[in-house]
Amino acid sequence: MQEFDLAVQNEVASPGIDVRETAIAQIGAAIASERSSLSPPERGSRWYRFAAILFSAAVFIGSTVYVAVTFQWGPILLALKGVNLIHLAGYGGASIVIYWMIRALRWHLLLKRTDTSVPFFDLYMCTAVSLSFSIFTPLQSGEMLKVELLKKHGMIRRFPGYGSFLVERALDLAIVVTIAGISLLTTLNILSCSSYAFCLIAGAISFAVIGIYTLYKLRFTGRAQQLLDSMNQCIGNLRGLLSVTFITCVSWASVAFSWYILLYCGSLQLDFSKTLALMSIVTLVSILSLIPGGLGISEAGSSQVLIWFGFASTAAQTGTLMLRSYSIIAIALGVAHLVLWKIVRKLRKRRLPAAHCNLPVEQGAALAYETTLKK
């Protein structure tokens, strides 16, 4: 196990520049004039990005207009005035912190399999910050910020960080799709044919099986293979895979619990199984829309699902705005975690020189000699 907490170890842990990579970069710069032959793929990728942005903009505008026109804002504002903000911030914030701790525990286990040891406090802090700020990024891609934060402080290497992140994302997608499929079969009967729900469940299971098989069979060269090796280490054996899968299920159950608390603060009493169905379906809709934070589309989707559960339109729309408070509370907590983390790191830096000065002469000379060798 390697510790990446001291500045000296940071320099050792950071990968060096390979001569072969430098040579390849020089060759690539020398033949830059020949890249014009690759312009069709670049043009095609631009069109894909443009189409994705156009699709997201159309969905956002349509859902925003739907919310603005169909929501009964007068009764909604009256209902929101009766909300206990202390209970909302206290209970909702506590449930979000529990979710972040579960996510940090899962990442800790995945990194541990890559022989990367990071203090759990730092893992939790960067997880909380990245998850809070990723709410308003497309596909919540801002969560990868946690890898760069730890790498900046020399606590992690890039390939184990991004390899574990990709494994986390694959597990999240498989679990959410499975929960949505089971909910469509048992809780939310809105499909004309139950075969669609079975297709969702079968697709999630197939995705997981094919992904694991691909990780074990694919072989690349260079950095791609290093990333693949890190992902293989994260998966490990069957027992390890089942453990992180169970933690993933618990983490999404904690998200549903947060939604349950927020709805309860808005005087909407919904069974936990129905809350789980609401969370999974709205999450999938928000992901597919490619809209940062699911703005507009999540409000339209959650209000419609609540109406399907038998709530009046005003109550469903009020509950939708209560669920949006999840993002506000999470961002506020993320800022607080970021400030606290910076304060703790400054205190650590102040204590480190003092600890070195208090060492005996022999230990100080030995530490200096060891530092020279590591450099």
C-alpha cells in the first residue's frame, strides 16, 4: 500500500515523462500538415456535438415552457410558505451528507484495490465537493473533478483515479436502469406492455456482463491499457464486485431517502418504494435529456410521475419544487465542504514544518537523506 500524503511522496507518485511519448509528440508535430486528411471525422464529431446541443436546447426550452405554462404558481407559492425551512435544510442536508459518505466509502474500496491509499477524510471532502458541483454539468460529468483535486494534491495517480471513476459510472448506470425497470413492473404501471420493463432490466444486466467480459478480454497499448488495467483491478474478484454493487444499491437508496424527506417536508407522503421509482425514472430522463442538472425536464417529469401516483396537480407541482431544493442544499453544502477542506489542508501544511523542526538531529538528518534519495 502506498501513501500519497507528503509532498515528497507526491513527486515520487507522479508519473515521469516517457521518452517514447516525447518522440511520438515530436513526430506528431512534424506531420501536422498531414492532418487535413482527418478533417471529415473532426467535422463529423462537430456535427454530433452540435446535434447534442441542439437536442438539449430544444428539450430545455420545451420543458421550461411546459413548466411555466402548466404549473399553478399561485397555490404553489402558498403551499411553499408553510414549509419548515429548518427541517428542510437540517434533515435534507443530513441525508445528502450520508449519501456522500457512502459514495466516498465505495471509492475508497475501489482505490484500495489499485494499491492507492488516501485518507478517508480527503476522499470524503473531494467527493462531496465534486458531487455538489456536478449537479449542473451534463451527465454529471463534473464528478471527475474529484480525481483532479486529489491528483493536484499528490494523493492519487491519474489512471487509478479515472479507472475507478469509470467503474463507478458503469455501476451507477446499471443500478439506476435496473431500479427503473423493476419499478415499471411493480410500482408504476404506465406501460402498455410489460415487455418494455423486462427489456430495461435485461439491458442493464447485459450491459454489466458484456462490460466485465470486455474488460478482461480487451488489450490495448500505452495509456489505454494502463487505464484498462486500473479498471480490472477495481473490479477484482466476484466477491469484490458484489460488495461495490451492494454499496451502489445502498447509495441510490439513500438518494431516494433524501427525496422522501424533501417530499415529506412539502407535506407529500409517498411510500419509499414509490419514491424509489420516482427517483430512478426522473434520473434516467434527466440523463437522457443531456441538460445540465435536468433543469426543466426533471420538474416536468417528476410532476407527471407524482400525478400518476394519485396526487393533485398542485400538490405534485409543489413536490417537484421541493425536490429541486435538493440541488440548492447540495451546492451550499459543497461550498462549505470546500472551505473546510482548504482550512484543514492549510493547518496540515503548518504542522508539517513544525513536526520536522521538533525531530532529533539524527532523525532529521535521516529524513533529509531519505528525502534526497526520493527526489
